[in-house]
Amino acid sequence: MNKLKLLYPKLLKGFIFVLGTALFLYLLANYAREGTKVVKYYQSGSIESAVSVSEDSVLVFIRVDPADFVSPNLPIVGDTLTSVNDSAATIQSRNEYFIAPRDAGDTFPVVYIHNGKSFSTTMAADQPDFLTFSSVLILQIIRTILALSFLAVGFWAFLKRPDSAGIRALTMFCYGMAAFFTFMVSALSGRFALFDIPLQQTFNMIFSMLGFFFSAFWLNLQLLFPQPKKIIKEWPISTYLLCYVPSIIVLIVAILQLANIGISVFTMISLQITIGFTILGFSHSRATDAIQKRQAALVLWGSGIGLVSLFFLLIFAGILFTAWFQASRWTALIVTVFFLPLLFSPLSFAYAFGRYRLLEVEGKIKRGTRYISTTVTLLAVFVGVTYLIGEILLRQFGIMDRTPTFMIALGLALGFTPAWRRMQNVMERRFYPERHHLRTMARDFLHKVIAVPDRDTLWRRLEVRLKESLGVERIYPVVASTDQTKFHYHRDGVQDVTPFQMGQELMQKLQTSNRPLLVDEAVASGKIALSVESYSWLTARKIALLLPLIVQSQIRGFLGLEFSEGKEDYAPEDLQILGSLASQVALASENIRLLEENIDKKRMEEELQLARRIQERFLPQEIPPTPGLKIAAQSLFCLEVAGDYYDVIGMPDGRTVLAVGDVSGKGAGAALLMANLQASLRTAIAAELDLSSLVGRINNLIFQNTPQEQYITFFVAVFDPHKRSLVYVNAGHNWPVLVKEDGSSQELNVGGLILGALQDMPYEQAEIKMDSGDLVLMFTDGISEAMNADEEEFGEDRILEYVIQQRQQPTDSILTGLEETAKSFSGDVPWTDDLTMLLICVE
């Protein structure tokens, strides 16, 4: 008996490994076969109309596609098919003519009965239309991705921790799901396949039974995840029997064909899934360990969305609308839509058992679900309204021309994105008020951070805001030393040495990921090796969350957040907002640090040198990827440093933000204002405002936080590679010039007043269409006002003339040549102002 107990785990692990290997190999062969079915389906002719066997064993039309008929007589749904190709209609003839592939253009006569009368017509096989083929192809791809994803997660988890009962349950559940999507869901008949697999029917039967048990595996998994439940520890045999015996009984009844088990299967699967979710919800609510609570929450969201979607699909397809589902030509597309949420399930399990980035992944799943549901809802409304209007125009007014319907649909499409954003905002305010409050706090804090005089004040004000919004007890700013090798705790005028050093794994991880890090997850997952000193320093201060302070892709430290004793675990949205806030706080801290270093310096030369470093640091070190554009930039500093500024910002949707500015004044004040302009621009861009509103907000920020005598000339534009358009606002800046490929030119002068002069100034935006080879040159007055010995300015006319002449040259060559031409014009006269040029060329 003891030997059997010792041998059982080894046999079980061996069985799971062999089963997974066999399933993987067979899936590869099976999906290769599935690929040939899709190719054959595309190349062959097929009949989209469908017939089924009624209760009295006759063939009845359940779907009629007019495109299948070449004769005028058309049956309707419910008509009886009596003859196919001059032979009696049988199940065999149905399979041969309505399911199996045929040559495109192949025709055959059929006879059907309608209202007791017999009619004959001719049907023709044709290649599937684009929509039908695309639906089938997408379903096949989604099936493949789901099956392989579940199999990969299960096999990966098993190889990492084969001795864990919970991992083995997860692996069997993943195997079951992979088998379910492969062998219990099919988009095309096997008759389309170009080859068969040896012992195919035997393997299909075995793995179909494995897929049949997926809900039992799910229930078993929840009894062991994230920790074994009391019932399975005290009564393991009885508990396992309760999990699997119902499925075994139903399977035996199905094999022996003792009864119709359709409803029984659905009821059993529904109960097992529901009980599993109930146990999982109980685990989440009763968990005292933060990581276990996050694990349960992640799986609740990740698998819950997918399995609930599958549950509704089974209801619709198997119970409520079975006949319509079988007859509809949209079946493949509908199944695909219901399957999509299941993609979250293997992802959630992979991270849940890895015990790392749990909240972050949960947040992404929630946001993805919210975005998808909002988009699907609006699309359904859009399609429904368009269809309804079209029907009204046709039936009430007899308008068969689809132009009015198209124009109405176009108008609705233009309002889709604003409606989508508004719906998102309404959902956040109504259902997630805490998140909205936190986002508002962060935005308000960032608006006022420009006026913070020193870092101690910055930390205190941030701590107060976070305490009000999140229950943060204290923040611990850990910042880099002057030589950038060590990190000090910097607070209230005190600098204490910490065990953190540049090059440590923790600091490298914070720098490369640039995302908030939960200390308990980092330790539990083993992803980051913390030294004993580092871990002790963090735990002694009850630091639970680290926010990296990153400036120009270099880590400048982190903020450690200590939460109050009564604070519950963080919400996924908290991490997202705190991560965004941390990047702006890092920029503000770096600005203040550079300013603090300059306080004790008396001589103007030292101030100018510091200002130059500030200016250079906040200009782009390299041009980011800019789809559809070639970009060159040039920035030269004179001895008296002013506040020239340019920026190139890549947006996630492929657009590029371009900005050039000139701050009044000299020295560190102007350079610091330039840096704040950059921070304000990047913060405003994240708010996704239109360009005129964005410039208006920046103007108010500059007006409220700068002396009256300081102002900024500013030009900002957004290039859209898809539309090949440039939307811009010119706030009192030198007019950039657009040079067309044919040599014509245009000045970009639409906008408004300089920034910081008056509050609440209106700004106008303009849009220009651009073609391949078109150039736009943005520049500051450093080059246009360059003078020669006769006190004659180089001038904007010479700039435009040179660009037109050299428009066919590379952008770098144009800027270099323009600078050399201006210097040659000035001769020995030194320049007294900065020179900044930004040139774009449409590819």
C-alpha cells in the first residue's frame, strides 16, 4: 500500500506528460489538416443553402441562399426536399451535394415541395463570397490560437511545478479546453480535408472525451486554487468523485445512446462551471493573503469573461435558437465573437500561477473588456440605426437608392469616436468614481507642480494628495546621488544612505519596465532577486509599492509607498494612474534638482552652463519612429542661452506630434520654463484633447505659473500618416513654411497669441493635406535674425528660397546646408541667439 502511494504521483505525472505530448503532436497534425480544409473550401464550389433531417426523417430546407439557384423557382425555409440530381433525397445525397466540396459552376436539379405542390429548380455550386470565407477563416484561426494557448500554458505550468496538485489540475483543465476547441467545434466538414490522419477516428474520440471533461477539470481546479480547500484536504476521494462522476455517467449514456442527453450535458456543464466560479469567488472574498486575493481576482476576470461568454453561446446555440443558429450564414462569425473573450483565460492563468504583475494584467483585461463591450455596443447601435433608416426609406418612401442611407451612415461614423470617448467617461464616472477622483487628483497636482519651489515641498504635497485619494500613509523618495552610482533617501532636508545602487537587478528592472512594482509580487514570483539589505530596508518601512522615477530613459530613483493599516489591496486602475503620475513627478523632481544645484552659484557663466545642460537634456536625444515622415532637427546654442525648444513625440496610433518654441529671456529661468513647456505639452497630449484646446490649456498653465514679463512663441502640429494631413496651431511663432513637391509654398500662420500673455485666449487650428515629397520647415528666429556686418538680417525670404532650391535633397543635407549658408552670410559677426530648426518630409 505504501509503495502504491509512492508510485501514484509518479504515474500521474508521467500520464499527464505523455497525454500532453500526444495532444500537442496530434494538434499539430490536426490543424495542418484544418488548414487544407480552408484552402479547399476557398478553391472549391459549395452550396450555402442548408437542409436538415426533420423528426419524420425527411430533408427540410433550413437556410436558403438565392445565390445557389440558377432557375427562377426558389424554395423557402421549411420546404421539403424530395429529389437531388434526379435521385431521391437522402442523407447521403445531402452530404454529397450540400456539405461536400464540389467543382465551382457545377449544377444539379432538385425537386422540393411547397404548400403541397412539387416544384423543380436548378442549383449551382460557387466559390464562397468574401464575407463567408473570412468568417470561416477567422474562426479557424481563433480556434487554433485558443487551443495552442491553453495547451502551452498547461504544459508550461506542469513542467515548472509538476509536484503541485493545483498545477496538475490547471494542466488538465488546459488540456480539456484545447481538446474542446479542436474536436468539439468545427467550421468545415471533414470532406474538405486533403488528407486524413492515421487512427484519426480513434484519436478524435479519445480527445473529444478529454474536451467533454473540461468543466469537471474546472471544478477540480477551483478546489485547489489558489490554495487547497478544506473539503478536498479532509475528504479527497469523495470530492474527486463529486467532480468527475456526473461527467462519467453522462458520457456513458451518450456512448451507449441510452437517451437524448443534450439538456443533461448543458445542465451538467453549467452547474460545474457555476459551482467552480462560486468557489473561486469565495476564495477571493475570504483570502487574507494579498497575492492569493489578486490571483483569484485575475482568474475571475480572465476566465470568467470567457467562460460566461461560452455559457451564453451554449444557451443560444444549443437551447434557445438552435434552428436559427444552424440555418444562419452568420454562425461562424457569431461563434468567433463569443470565442474572443476566451483569449483572456490562458493569459490570466499564466500570470496567476506565475504570481507576477497580477494587478497589471487584471487591469488590462478589465480595460480590454470595457473597450470591447463599448465598441460592440456602439457598433450594434450604428448598424441597427443604419438598417432601420434604410428600411424606412425603402418601405415608407419607396426610395431604393442607397445614397441617402450611405450619407446617414457616414454621419453616424463621424460621431462614433466622440460617442465612444463620452461613453467611456460616463462609465468611469458612474461605475468607478474612485478612479475618476484619483485621475482628477493626479491631473490637478500636475497642473500645480510647476510652481513647487523645492523637492521637499514636492514630496509633502504629493503625500497629502495620495493620502486623501489612496490611503497612503507615507512616501519614501529614494533618489540618485550626484555621481549617479548610489541612491539616497531624500526627505525633509535629510539624505540617508540606502542599500540600493545603480546596476542592481531591482534598479535595472524598474528602469527597463518603467512600471509600478509591487514588492510582495517581486519576492513571491522570484522575478527579481532582492538582497537581504534591500528587502529589510523596504519591509522596515512597510513599503508595498515602488514607483520608478525615470527621466530620458534613465532611472533617477523611485518612490516607495507605505499604505495605512486599514488600506485594502490596490485596484488595478490605481497602478495605471500612479505609473503615469510617477513619470511626471520624476520630470518635476529632476527640474527642481537641477535648479537646486544652481542656487549657490553666483557667476553668470555657471548659470548659463547649467541652463545649457537643462536645455540639452530635455531636447530629444534621438528622433522616435515617425510613420510616414523623414525628420531632421538642428539645435545650436549661443553663449547666452535662451529657451529654444523642439520636440518630436510618437503617438500609439501612429500619429506624430511636432513642436517648436522660443522662450523669452535668458539663462536658467528660460531653460527651466522650456522644460516645463515640454512637460505641459506631454501631459496635455495624454488627455487626448483637440489641438486648439491643448494649446489653450498650456497657455493658461504658463500664464498662471510664470512672471508677467515671460512668454513663449510656440508652434505645434500633429501629422496623421493615414490621412497624410497636418493639423497645426501657431501661437505667435515664426511662420513655418510648407514647400510642395512642385516648388510652391505656403506659410502656416493660423493660431493665436503668444503663450503666457493673457489667460483664456482662444486658439484656432488649421489642417493641410500633404503629398509625398512635401516639406515643412519649422525654425526659431535665431536663423532668420542672423545679421551680417552691414546689420542686414538673413531673413525668411532667403530661408524659403534655399529650401525650395534644395527640396529634392535629404532632410539632413537641407538643414546642414541652410546653416552653412546663414553662417556664410553672417561672416565674422557672432550669433546672439539660439538656432533651432525642425524639418519634415512626407515619405
